[in-house]
Amino acid sequence: MAASGISNVRVVVVGDPGTGKSSLIVAAAAESFPDKAPPVLLPTKLPPDFLPDRVPLTIIDTPSRPEDRELVEQECKKADTIVLTYACDQPSTLESIQTYWLPELRALEVKVPIIVVGCKLDLRQDKEPMLEQVMAPIMHDFREIETCIECSALKRIQVLEVFYYAQKAVLHPTAPLFDQETQSLKPKCIRALKRIFILCDHDRDGALNDSELNDFQVRCFHAPLQPPEIVGVKKVVSEKMPEGVSENGLTLTGFLFLHALFIERGRLETTWTVLRKYGYDDELKLREDLLQNPSFKRAPDQSVELTERCLDFLKGVFAAFDMDGDGALRPQEIEELFSTAPSNPWEEDLSEGSVEVNAMGGVTLNGFLSQWSLMTLLDPVKSLGHLIYIGYPADLTSAFRITRRRRLDRKKQRSQRTIFQCYVFGPRGAGKSALLNALIGRPFADTSRSTEEDRFSANIVEQTRGTKKTLVLREIPEEQVANLMQTKDALAPCDVAAFVYDSSDDASWERASEILVKVTALGEHSGYEVPCLLIAAKDDLEPDPLAIQNSARVCTDMGVEAPIAVSMRLGDIGNLFRRIVDAAERPHLSIPETEAGKSHKSFNRIVNRSLTITAVGAALVFFGIAAYKTYEYRRRSSSS
């Protein structure tokens, strides 16, 4: 199997009648010209050792009759690459490529490399224009053409090269690496090569010295560079791009220039070999197998956290990219941080406002660490991948820990987590979004749009005893509650639930209390009970007497603490976030009960008590019988 992971390449040969499709295939497979080729060949397989990459090729011949058009279309859609033929002695077949075949393949949305092949080279007239002149305008209009080549099946000229280029186009594709229109490396390719350059620059001086270049060569190609070869590489670069070489060695600019040069000269396998050695797949992302260690297999009520060792590494990264030393990362600095990854994974999150930023929009250290913790909580594989992209230096198993089950935390009456997730419920307009904004220090806004989808915010909360925990608030829109309740494990990732309501509106309280009952019932049914807190928002307004009266009754009936009064408008939230973290740390407290839940627990206690009494009674009977038998045995023994 090739380094790309492809175990077979399917080549479909299409073109006008009489262009030499079947003869080309026979000449490649049998190394001879057929006296009379059949109209359509059966699928032809070339063995792994036929071409340098040692990957088998399956060549599919296609009929040219109009009535077989649907069959040709089906084969094209299954192709890995297409060989599109014309006859060098028939200009009309070349015109057909432009006017019919290439537009037709586009219409079919066939997105595979195309090799344009001029057959019957031996019959081409000397007066005909050269291949480059003919194909340059066509390739400009149809970028999907990978390469063009002329051949002769009769003379066996460049026959094998046709299928070598076809296979190469699949195993070492141009499209992910190079923009044909601008004649430059694509952004994702630059990001990947930049990461490789940084990993190879062991002394971090911004250049690859001779030793580092040699190590790179050995790792990728299993052969050292001789001193004259290193001199030659630097000479080529310095002549074309002086800034590509410094007194310390080959710079990043020079490294990128070399790879652009390889690609322009058709040596894509060189760049692909480098990329694959450093773990990239054909989409220039890390291969799936690299993201499976460590394993993140866990129960629904377990989560993944970053270790102290990883957090220390991230603090160092923050300091290194805080170029102006202002204690925050500006958008440009974050872009530079992730310039070795396929993209910035936080672009959308930061624009939505998920972590703490300063007045200039720079992400603070707390915000930076919280964003990593949030990404790890929601998508540990994504977090793992981006730690690799930014160069985490140690064994990746040292970067993560899987927490104890929340069910066991309740039993032990203490949670050992460093990250707590709080689900924020409540009716529309109660102040949920304002609560999330308060966590990350965003000012209160009189006008705000309703949240239609789940939204997150995260920040570090310092407890009274000096410990620091990361609190993640997940806002559940009122319209999404019903969908959430349909999932049995919906509360498994939740450490604590907060129910926000407008304290000046009894209708808001009634809706919040309905959601509280539903959430409590789901926890009782699923076994994922969670501590619950009531938050009476808008405390700056006149409280509704009915809301006060009804909330007091519900707190008494369900066994939860009295509502916490806050005013986001006035910034009067007291120690709200500490109280949320406290409730999560002691998960056996603040768990409400419904009437059905109480009845069920009472029934279980009666059953357990009955079983205990029955067991004790049975034991007494057993011991009574045993004592009686012992007494009888001794009596008989003494009588005898």
C-alpha cells in the first residue's frame, strides 16, 4: 500500500471513437500493438510492480457509441482519474475535448484529475503545432487537467508514462498543494510546510543549518545529503530568492520556495513524501491514526481535561506569541499561533464571545486557557490535533486526563474535576445570555438578540481557598429544552444546572419552574441527577410577589436553596460563579426531588428494609436450627 493509503487506482479511459483508447491499453498491458483491438476491452489490471509507486492499477475501457453514453457517465463517476484521449492526426478529436468532453465531465461533477493524451503520435504531421502550444489555452480554461502527454501505441512511445502520470495524479495530487492560476503554494500547504520547518529547526534560530537539513533528509528519504548537495541546494535557492538563505542556513522562505520548485517541475512526490512523513493526509490534515492516541474512550458522565503539564506548556505558548507583551493575544497573534494548523479553530468561537478579552479585543491569559479547556471538553480530538499542530513537545498522553464518573463523584461527595460545565436553562428574555456575558466580563447590553442555538462561555473562577477552576456555561435556548429532554444521557455531561428567571415576572418564574421539574425528572429517570441553583435575575426591577411566593414553595417542596438574586444591568452578581462552582464540587448537595422521585426513593427504602428484615429473620431461623441440632447432638452424646 502506498504512503497515501490508497491500495488501488481506478483509471477510466474516455474519448472520441477511433482515438486509440483500446490500443493504448493493450500496448501498456501486453507491451505490444494489437493487430485488431476489440471495440471495448474488459477491465485490465496492472500489477503493483508495474509502476514505481507499487500500487495496482485497474484500467477501464469505455465504448464510444452514443447509446452507451449513460454507461460512460457511470464509469467516470467511479474513476480515481480519467485519461482523455484524442488522435494527433485528427484535429477534430482535439476540438471535441474542448467542446464536449471537458464541459461534460464538469457537468457530471467529476472532480478527479484528468490526463489529456494525444494518441497516434507516429501519425502527427510535422506542420502541426507542438503539444505545449495546443494545450496551454485548454489547460488555462480547465484547471482539472493534471498533465498532457503524447504517445504512440504502435511505436510504444511513452505508453507506460501515460499510466504513470495517471497514477501519480491520484497518489500525489497537485490540487491540494498548488494553485495553477496563481502559480503558488496553497495556504494549507504553506501552513503544513511551516509546521514541518519549525519542527526541524531544533535550535529555533529561524533557519535550517546543514545538520538540521541532513536530519530532515534522512527522516523523509532515508538517505543523507552529501556536503556538495547541501551547497547546491542553497545555491539554487539564493540565486532565485536571496532571502531564502541566511548566514544560519535555509530560511522558511527558502524552504517554501524549494517545494514550489519541486511542484512546478512535476516532482510532487517529493513534497507529498515530506508531508506524509509528518502525518498529513491528502486533505493536509493530520491522519486519523495520529488522533487516536491517547484514547478518549469514556462513559457519558466522564469528561476530558488538560493536565497541569499541558497548561504549563500553553502558558509558555501564550508568552511566546504575546509579541507586544500586553498580556493578551491580538487576532493577528492568534492567527500566527495557528499558522501551522490548517485553520484557526477559534475564529467563530471568539467572534461569538466565548472567553475573556481585553478592551482592545485581545484574548487574556485566562481567556486563552479557558478556550483550550472548552475545546478539550467539547471535542478532545480537535484539541489533540491542534496541540500537535502547534508543537506540543511531550508524549500526548501527558496532555490529557479522563475524569472520574460524575455518578461516583456524588457517591464520594466531592468532585476532583478542574473544569465544570453548567447548563443554563430559563425562558426567553430571562437573562441567560447576560449571565454568560457576565462570566467573561462583557458589559451588560440593553438590547440583545435571542439565542437560537446552544452558546458557550468559559472563564477561570478563583475560589475563596485560592484554588482555580474553569467554569463553562452552556446556554440552552428555551425552544431546545424539549429536544434535550428526549435524550436519556442529556444530563450526563452536566455538573450543575442553573435556572434563570425574571424576578419581576411571575410568568417567567412559572416557565423556569416547569423546566426545573422536567430536568429533575430526567435526572431521576436516567440516574444523572445534577445539583440545581435558581437565579432570580433583574433584581434591579420591582419583584413580583407571586414569583417570590411560588419560588419559596417550590424550593421547600423540591429541597433546593432559595433563589440567588442578581442584577446583570447593575453588575450586582456577588459571588454567583463561586457558588456555581461550589455546587459542582459537592455534587451530592442541592439535588432537587420531584414528588414521583420522593415516592420512588421511599418505596426503595421500604423494599430494602423488608429485605433486610427478611434476611435477618432467615439468619435467626438458620442459627436457631443450628443451635437446636447442636443441643440434640450433645444431649445424645451424653446419654450414650
